[in-house]
Amino acid sequence: MAESTEKKKKIREPKEVVVVKNTYDYQRMKLNRLMKNPDKPVQLPDRPKEKKSTPDTPDFVRNVMGSSAGAGSGEFHVYRHIRRREYARQKHIQIMSEKDQKDEDFRRKIENNQKQAEEKTAKKRAKRLKKKELLKACGKKQKRITETIIDQETNSSSDEADNLEEN
């Protein structure tokens, strides 16, 4: 009996307690748990489906009537139902127009950001190329300057040598 409890104790290893302090620790903990058994399939949740605000709302209500003016006692409930459907239809139209407007604003903002990034990149590219051309030009000038200095030194040293020979 004592042997079986000892075996159980040996089999059970104490679990490491991980204190999650931030999202980085939480992600690391989840990844470690996933990587313990890489053969196990991972189930990713599906993208949530877009909800319809009002299912199958009619675009045009044909039987329009008021809440009074000759309506019977049973007609009020019909009127109330028609009114509710009409409000739901108008709300659906308003939500869809707001969504379309937000999508258009987002698309416009993305295009504007891309245009600004391209302009910034083009400006920096032009600056780099200009600097490169200047370095090339300066390099050629520097080469010419060093050649002329060497020529002058050789000429002056040969002139000095000639002067020494004359003396």
C-alpha cells in the first residue's frame, strides 16, 4: 500500500504555478500549453457572422392606416404591428447607411495614409539619391584634388632636385 502511494507521488509532478502579470505572460502560457502536445489539433473559432438588425423587413408597406378615424377595436393591434415593422425598417436602413459611411471613411483614410507614406518614401528616396550623387561627385573631386597635390609634390620635389643639381 505504501509503495502504490509512493508511485503515485512519483508520477504526479508538482505543477508549475505561473502568475500572469500581463498579456505577454498569458500568451506565453497558452503557447507553452499548445506546444506540449503538437500533434493535438488546434480549433480556431470561426469569425462571428454579421447579424441582421431586422430579418426580412419589407421595403414598402401597402396597408397604411392610422390609429383612429373609423378603425375598429381589432385594427389597433394591426396598426401597432405595422408601425413596429416600419420603425424597424427605418432603423435598419439607418444602420446600413451608417455602416456604409464608416466603411467609406475607413477606405478613404487608408488611401490617404498610403499616399502620405508613398510621398514620404519618395522624398527620402530623392534625398538619399541626391546625397549619393554628391558623395560620388565629391569623391571624383577628392580624387582629382589628391592627384593634383601628388603632381605638385612630385613637380616641386623634382624642381628642388634640379635646383640642388644646379647648385
